[in-house]
Amino acid sequence: MSQQNVWKALADPTRRAILKSLKQESQTAGALAEQFPMTRASLSHHFNILKNAELVRTERRGQHIVYSLNVSVMEDAAAILMDLFSTKNTATDERS
């Protein structure tokens, strides 16, 4: 996981909305496109950024591409944030 790619992907509200939608269930690109008022090219750009960050997985089913949330990368990103904003003072704890 490239942390820089993950944070770049999460910085955009449209991509966060896509991830939130995928939290409910895996969906085809067409089903996702119906939820967002933008061109397919723009949506494809967002999908590519999410794929590069490994936040979503894709699976071809016939003529359709199905997107699903990559939970392990989301958990890693959450752990980084929890560590970053932890109120635990590690320097003090290490001296105790």
C-alpha cells in the first residue's frame, strides 16, 4: 500500500462517496455511475485513482467490471490515523 496514493484517493469527496457506496455491497461500474452526476470518463478517472491506491478491487464478470472495497487497505489506513492521533504519549509511556 502506498500511503501517499491512499491519502490522495481519500482526499476527494467523490471518491469517499464511491467507497461509502461500496461499503454496502460490491457493484458494477454501471450501477456506480448511476449514483454520480458526472461523465463516465470522469468516473473512470476516480476508479483508477482508487485502484492505484488499492482501496478497491475489480473483477470482470462477463461484460461488466465489478468493484468491491478492499477492506484490508482501509483497515491499514484507519490504523495509521489512529496511531497518528492517539492521545497516548509514547515518550512518557516508554520512560515509565
